[in-house]
Amino acid sequence: MSSYYSQIQEIKSENIEASANFGVSCAVSGSVMVVTASMEDATDTNTGAAYIYKKHSDGSWGFFQKILG
């Protein structure tokens, strides 16, 4: 059996530098997704951040919360 996948949405973070490593890791459990930005430095210390997304009833993902390290 062959499986085919197609992109339906690109997950992006607003106002984040390319060097923040957004998306270097992610995890999905049910309708919740966590995407990390391991080098985000809101305080110039590269402490990182986690971005939480929730899945909508139409299957799209929407930003929910940002947690700073």
C-alpha cells in the first residue's frame, strides 16, 4: 500500500529571527502541537521558547500560546 501526503498548512511564527531555530523540533498529541525555537532570545540569553498550537474543527492549526524558557 502506498501513502501520499500533501501540505495543507505551513506553521510559522510571527516576529521571530531565523537564528531562533523555530521548528527544530515539534510534538503532536491529539489536537495540540508544540513547536520549539531553541535559540529564541527575548532577553538576549538564547533561553528558547515553545509555541503551542491547537487544531481547529476544520483541521487547520491556530496559534494558542508562547512559553518562554
